[in-house]
Amino acid sequence: MIRRLLPLFAFLALAGLLFAGVRMNSGKDTSAIPSPLIGKPVPAFSLPVFDDPSRKFSGKDLLGTPYLLNVWGSWCPNCREEHPVITGLAQRGTLRMIGYDYKDTPEDARRWLAEFGNPYALILVDEDGRAALDWGIYGAPETFLVDATGIVRWKHVGPIDATVVHDEIEPWLARLGAKP
């Protein structure tokens, strides 16, 4: 008799564990992926510039003013969703917008920018995604806020919307001495 009830007991135990896990995480943002780069210098990189692939840029070339590094790709549907917000931030002129074209072909990226506009002061190209590993990039869109000294201050995974700008980016800009 007990052998027949073992599957039921196993199911109830598993369901109990699942229920406890859901209850413990309720109300928490489980989409946030912490970055080990927060508070540390940007990783060493040397990537080609979109408009001139013979030219390379590194983290040292970006020192001097804070910037938002926005990881995007023409293949990314969420990048299309956040693009107007990124464009609005760029139009404010409070910080440099650096594009990070991730795992994209130049032709597709060029077509995408022609259709949606180019809000970036500079676009770095990581066609094979190798440099992204050092940044801890999982996909697109992802966005990093880097201060003038090259320290990563903030990371966001997923599309940026008005709430993220108001609740997360603007307070960081104020801390860094930039006008939100």
C-alpha cells in the first residue's frame, strides 16, 4: 500500500518545495542579473568603430566624461522597443551615448540605424561577441553607466523605459555631477 502512495508523496514534496520557492521570491525582481563589474574599471578592450572599422577604440579612449554603453543589435526586438528612450537620453546631451553593436552584421546594423536613427556619439562593433564576455554581456539590450574615470557604476539588463530613466539613471547622473 505504501509503495503505491510513494509517487503521491514525492509529488506533494516537490509541489511544496516549488510553492516555498515562489513565496520566497514574490515581490522580488528576479530579472536583475548582478554584475561583478559594478565599482570596477571597465574591462580592457579594443573594438573597431562602426563608421571606420580600421580605427579601434578602447576604454582608455572613453575616459573624461561619463557615458552610457548601450548593447544593441539589429536582430534584437527589445532594442527596437527601447530605442526611442535611448534617443531621448542622447538628445538631452547630459551624457555620451556609446553604442555597442553586438553580434551583428554591418549591413543589418546600417539598415537598422537608417530606419530608426542613430543616437550614439560612437558605435563600437563586437561582431563575434568575444569582447562581450569580459563585460559579462548575456545578450541585448544591456546598458552600463560608466563614470568619467572608467568605473562601471550601474548595469541594466533588458529594455530601458521611462521608469528606469527616472528611478535609476537620473539619480546616478546626479551622483556623478551631471544634470539629469
